[in-house]
Amino acid sequence: MNSMNETLAEKQQRQPRFPKHNALAEEYRLFDPLNEATPTGVSVCVIGGGFVGLVTAVGLSQIGHNVTCVEKLLDRVSDLKKGDIPLFEQGVPEMVRANINRNRLQFTADFTERASAYDLIIITVGTPPGDNGEPDLNALREVVTSLAGRVRSDQIIIIKSTVPVGTARWIAEQLKPRNGSRGGPHIISNPEFLREGTALYDFFHPDRIVIGGESPEIIERVVQCYRAGMTKDVPIVATSNETAEMVKYASNVYLATRLSFVNELAAVCDGLALNFDDVAYAMGLDRRIGTDYLDAGPGFGGSCLPKDLEAYRAMARQGDVTLSLSPAVSRVNEQQVERVVEKIRGMVGGALTGARIGALGLSFKAQTDDLRCSPAIAIIRVLLAEGASVTAFDPVAMSNASRHFSDIALCDRAEDVATNADAIVVLTEWPEFQTLDWDAVKERMRQPNIIDARNLLDPDRIRRHGFQYVGMGRR
Ligand code: UDX
């Protein structure tokens, strides 16, 4: 079956399940959708059926709560009701179907008529980049307007969407009773830190739960709703709404900053003929640095890091603070595209006109089909602009890719990108690219060149197969 026609479910079956976590049997128990948790009697409404909303809704239903997930797109609601999940996220489809069958997870397009019936209302609508980097809060405003006048003063409204500092306070104002009396629902800020590709794992194993609000009792009630699903004591940070709102941005801006540092270090290692892997390994042993999140690559993408950097800068401008670091983080990230293209040019004799390049991987990272801000897309666009022809393969993002490109050949198998190619470039760290039949690949190529933008492959092994190999900061 070629990957273009596979269903999402078939693609998911093909991917290793929780590659890092299967061994942890206790933790795995939480992932077992057949694991029946005791109903808690808590009713939750999750407004927004995207990546965050869907994972939050299914995770809370797996814990034992009664969850209604609201999605305004009618055709998406009917798909979700059938358990057709438009999301490539390991374990989510099975868990959604299991909890639909338990009548613990339902989907609807409208929440207004029952808004006052839920113990918790969690807002997870998207806040995509708007003008001058500020998040577009229109979807959020629409939800708040629909809630006004329909919620009780003892209800809890949880803002999980990534929102600028001060948004929770604004929502509290909007939901105050119009008759001027005091009260109004409790507004809680509860940012999520889910990563695409490991969202379910991250839901059940958060490094911390950040809860912003004014009432310790209400914060404790929200904590208890999560606690039942945690296998270990997770640090709970009870703080103000504003601090909770900033923690999300600060965390993502730090992660983006770390990655631009890593990518620039890899370029320095290239310049000095050092081995980035050795430097990064020794660095990471410093407990203040840590070994995670030190992989050099073609730059960071996805729907979060780039947009949160922009939103952070917009907030700084509102606070009249001039930033130097985070603009540089974005510049370094943009430079990564040129750094990878330069490596490809160098491998094919200096000019890309007429060169045939095979691209392995299109998604912004492995274990997802998401192409938003994917560096692979940006790199391929430059290759095409410089006159190269490009063939590409991605294990799961091919249907999304066909919406981005009409001028590249999308292949059915990874090896097919090698046909008559002058170079192959690895753009996404899909594990299956490590076990290709490199002799067969070399046979099909015009020139045996590999540019490994993810440092995914073993340079010695690749060179033993007769390839010219360059990585990111690899001698
Ligand atoms: C990120 C944050 O990690 C998560 O906490 C937040 O909730 C949402 O944004 P996500 O964007 O899904 O999650 O993926 P992440 O694993 O952080 O990767 C972001 C980008 O950085 C990807 O393009 C990835 O390929 C790249 N990356 C990540 C590297 O290049 N090197 C690394 O070591 C790690």
C-alpha cells in the first residue's frame, strides 16, 4: 500500500508505539485505552477539537471524567463521533474510540444550551499568529461571547489556549454578570506543554502542571481533576493567571533559543572541523544543560515555537522592552535553511540548476504529519527556486504535502527518491530512514551524495557504502 493512499489509521499502525516508553509498563498502563478508570462524576466541556483540545478531552475521559468536546466544524464533529481522528498522534484514535464506547466522551458543535451544566469548561481554541506577531484571539473572543450570560458564578473556566499575559483577566471581565453584581465564574490559566508526536505521553506524564488563578480552593479542585491520571507525583505550580500565561511563552521561547544556539554551535563545529555530537554530549552532562533537546537540525518548525517567539516579542513591545536575543533566535533559525541548501550546493558541484535532489522527510519533526513551519518545506522551495528538481517521501505527511507542492514528485517509497538523484537530503528524523538498503539506494543515484540535516545516520556506515556524507557539525 503506498503511503499516499493509506488511511491515517494504517499509517499509525505502521509507526512504533511510544518508542521511548513501551518498556515502562506502569506508565504504559495509562496508555491502554482498555484500562477502565472509575467514573469520577466530573463533567467537563472542552471547547476546541484541535490537537490540544482533542488530546485534553480524551485524556480527561480516560481518567474517568465525563467529557464533551466541542468542535464548530460540523463535518469534523461527525468524523470525531465515528472515531475518525484527523490527527496523526499515537494512541489517540484508539483511546477516543474506547471512551466514546464508554459514553464518557462525546462530541458536539454547540455548547451554549448546556454551558451552565459543566463543572469545568476548558478553552483550547487556536491562537494562530495575527498581525505584527500578536496572536489572533478571534476564536477565543467568539467563545467568551458565547459563554457570557450562560455560565454560573461557581463554575470554573480553564484557559488552556496559549494566550498573551492579561487575557485571563480580560475574560473574567467579560464574564462578570451584566447586572453589575459581584461574582462571575472562576477563571483559571492552565497552559499545556504537549509535544506533537508524544502528546498522550506528555498528557499523562507532565513535568509540571501550572495553574494560575486567585482562589486556592478552586486551584486545588482543578489539580484533583488531573491528579487521578498521573502515575507519579507531578510538581504543581499554583500561581497568578499572568504568571501562568507567561510560563508557556517563556518555556517555548527558551526552547527555541536553545535550538538556535545548538544549530549555530553545529555551524561552528563545521567551520572548525569538530564533531558536534561529541561536543553536545559532553555539554549535556552538565546537569544545568541536560542532554535533551540538543540535536542539531535544519531549524525548528511546528505550530508553536515560531509563533510563540513572535507573540513574546509583541508582548515585550507592549511593555516597551527592546529585545535583542529573541529576534536573533528567529534570524538564526531562518539561516538554517540556507545552511542546509549550501551543503547541498557544495555536494552537487556548486550550482543547483538541473540538479536532481531526493528529500527524505517533510514533516516538521518525526512522529507527526504536521507541515506547519516545517523547515523541509522551506528548504525544498529554495531548491526549486534555484532550478533543482526535487522528489520527496515522508512516511505520513504525503497527503498534506500534496497540498503544499504541485511541482515536486511525491514518491511512494523512501528508496524512490534516489532514482537518478545527484544528492539525497534527510530533512526529518524518521527512524525508518536509518534502515534503508543503502547499496540499492546508491545503485539508483547519479551521484552518491547524502546531506543529513538531522544527523540521523551513522556517517561511518554511510561512507562504507560508498557515499559522500555531510551532516550538521559532523567532521
Ligand atoms: C513544542 C514544545 O516542546 C511543547 O512543550 C509545546 O507545548 C509546543 O511546542 P512541538 O513544537 O510539538 O512542541 O515539538 P518539539 O519537540 O518541541 O520540536 C519543535 C521543533 O524543534 C521541531 O521542528 C523539532 O524538529 C526541532 N528540534 C527539537 C530540534 O531541531 N532539535 C531538538 O533537539 C529538538
